[in-house]
Amino acid sequence: MFLLILISFSCEKKLDENNVRPDISYPYDFFMNHNGLNRLYTLYKPDNLKEKAPLVFVLHGYTSNNNNIMNYSKMNEIADEYGFMVCYPQGTRNTYTGQTHWNANLKEMSSIADSDFLNDLAIKLQAEYNLSNKNTFACGMSNGGFMSYTLGCEKSDTFKAIASVTGTMSGYDWKNCNPNKVPVLQISGTNDQVVPMDGSMSAAGGWGGAPKIQDIMNYWADINECSKSESANLSDINKNDNSYVTLDKNIECFKNHQVWLYTMHGGGHTWPGAWGNMDINASQEIWKFFSRYIE
């Protein structure tokens, strides 16, 4: 009996010594304390993730949340295919409206330091997961697109390229942006009544004040020293979505930092490929653009 107990104890001790923490099942929710706030973010780590892999931030829209954009963007599927990590941070609730938001320098309605939070989170993830500090990118829907421009204006040392789907620059960012050379991709719909392409968005809350989307593209093309442009009509694959897409590229830029505008003619405030226009998949186009700038 004594011998049996001894053998049993020895086996248990060996198991304890060699116990390995079970792998986390991704996507997984984490928290980070930032400026006294417990900030939520969801990470997706593909099984094939290699050292020094890229990192892509995907930012939800106003009133929305990180889980929604993870589900409709399906960026995880693209991460599986190409081997990058995805971070879906969660915005905070606005004090005045109670709605989730990103403070893209919306100084009339928010004082949350989202630009610092996202920058600090990116640096934290680069270190924790041994990701590349040269290949971190930001994209977002609507308010998330606004925030991507803010990161392009203020945090281009961390975020190397940005993409905005139905967003634009906030009035403050348009007047005060002093960026480095940052590649930019924009997707907008001609029938978007939430963030109109003609720059007529209300300035209430600090949102409006930037000009039409084409002027914003010209601004970033000048920043990136682009000397040529080209345009193309993309294939109208889906005849039932009542829209088609043109792509305007500013090319021959500093270090090939191009500026692309996808226009959904007849399209609204949508994420193409998820709903609305189905001729392109916004997530695929975004990664195709970001992958041009991997060092």
C-alpha cells in the first residue's frame, strides 16, 4: 500500500512539473488599463502565425462594437490565409450620448485619449506576441474610419498605412493634421447619407468640417508626393446590388506610398462584401493594400 501511494504521488508531481497552460482559443477577449479605464479588445491569432508577423487593427463604427465588425468583416478568415494577427478594440461610451465611439479628435463630444490608447495597445501587442513593429496597420468602418485617419495624422510611427470604409477626416483633423507620408485607402458610396462624399456632414459634435472625399484624397496624394493617377471600372460582378465600383489610384509616390479611392456608385453606408455592394470584398481589398507595405 505504501509503495502504491508513493508511486501515485510521484506521478502527480511529475504532471505538475510539466503542466503546460492550455492554449487560448482565439478569438479571445483581453483587457488593458489605460488612463484609469479598463479597455476591452479582442484578438485573433491564426494557427500559422510566425514571428514578426503583421498586426491589423479593425475599428468598429459609432454605436457599434468590436464583436460586430469582427463578424461582418470576416478579417479573421483573411488572417488565416495570410498569417497576420487581428486586433478588434472596443470604443468607450460617450458621456453625453451614451453611445460607443472613437474619439477621432471629436473635441466637442469626447475627451477619451483613443489615439494614445490604440498606439500603446499596438506597442504592447508587438512585444507580447513578437510581432513586427514595422508592419502594423489600422482600418475601420465609419467612425472607425475617422479614427484611422486620426492615427494616420498622429501615430504614423506605429501605424504604417490606414484604410477607411465610409469614414472621412474629422473637422479638427482636417485643419490640424501634420502627418508623415502614410499610404491611404478610402472606400465610399455615392449614396451614403451618413458620411456624404461631398463633405456636407454636419459639424455638430466635431464630425464635419472636412471637404469632399476627392479633396481629401488629393491632400494625402500631395503628402505622399504622388505624381500620377490612374482610374479603372471594376467588374460589376453582382447585378443585383444596384451599384458598381471604380478605383482611382494616385501612384508614383514617395516610397510607393499610394493613395486609393474605391467609389461605390449607387452604394451607401456599407462594408462591401458584407452588405450593400457585393462586387468587391472590403476586407480583401484592405489587406491587399496593406500587404504592399510590409517590410
